[in-house]
Amino acid sequence: MMLVMVILLFGGVALGFLWRRGLLSILLISCAIAVGFGLCLGDWSFLHSASYFWRNAIYMTLTIGGYFTMVVLPTVAGTVAGYFLRQGICRR
């Protein structure tokens, strides 16, 4: 999973570096890419019978929190870093 985080971080840096429009549009696109990638990568079959409500609630909380920490956060951070890196290079 660490490799996925590194790939998404550097993919976000490349995307932010190559994007020529505003920061908000690239953040929306990078979040959409990260969410789509995470849904394809993750196992979201946590809906079992109602008797397992607490187990499912804990599992959903951990899964969604871990998902945002390990997939969306590196992608967005890399995108912002790449965007500002391009802005800094273009000013010189």
C-alpha cells in the first residue's frame, strides 16, 4: 500500500506540474481520479446482514478514514505541490 501512496503522490505532482489552469479545477480532477482509483483498488463489500451493524460501522469508519489518508491525501498533496512548483518555475 505504501507503493500506491508514492505512485499517487508523484502522479499528483506530475498532474499539478503540467496543469495550466487554476488550482481549484486541478484539485477537483485529482480528487476524482483518487476516488476512482481507490474504489477500483479497495474492497467495498462491507454490507452484510443487520446483525453485524457495529462491526460494519467500525469497519466502514476505518476503511473510509484509511482510504482518505492513503489514497486521496497523497494525490491532493502532490497535485498542490506540482502546481506551486510550476508556478515558481514559470515566474523565473
